[in-house]
Amino acid sequence: MTKLVSGNGTPGERAAPTKSGTNDSKIGSRLDVGALVKKDGKEYRRYYLQLNINAENSTIRKEAQQDSHRTLSFADVEIKQNPTDAETEAAVESLFDDLSNNVEAD
């Protein structure tokens, strides 16, 4: 999670989870790296939630097959260099809150 908080990554690439083994099929979704965003004088990295077309869950798989690049939600994570464990934990909580609050309707 420190990688997310430090803002590393290139827009369009996967942020999490790693693309290895059965992660894509078992988890069924991923976070992709977005652009850098400035808010209130602070720098944030935007992350996008997208579904995987090879998800084990048939509902997720069908949705993803319609548009595998569709953004379901997004979250902005404040960039911190050398974040503490507490800062990382707070950022992860904020990420999940943002993903929940920013769900895009059909």
C-alpha cells in the first residue's frame, strides 16, 4: 500500500493487485493509475476501479465483457514521501471511502 501512497506509477498502468497467478479471476477488479491531481495545494494521485474480463464471478465477468475499460469509481490519494504506517493506513481508509462514495451510476 505504500506504493499507492507514494504516488508511483504511470497513468493507464495497473496499481493493484499485482497481475500474477489467479489474482484477476479471483478478485475480479483492479485499480489503475490515473493522473496527478492538485487539490487545496496538495498533490494527489487518482486511481480508477475497473472490472476484469476473466473474473470468476459471472456477474462481474459479464459487466467487464461489455466494457473492460469502464471506470466504476475513482479515488484520490494524497501523495506522501516516506509515509508512516499511520499515514498509509489513513490513506487506505480514505481510498476505500472515496471508491465507495464515487461509484458511477449506469
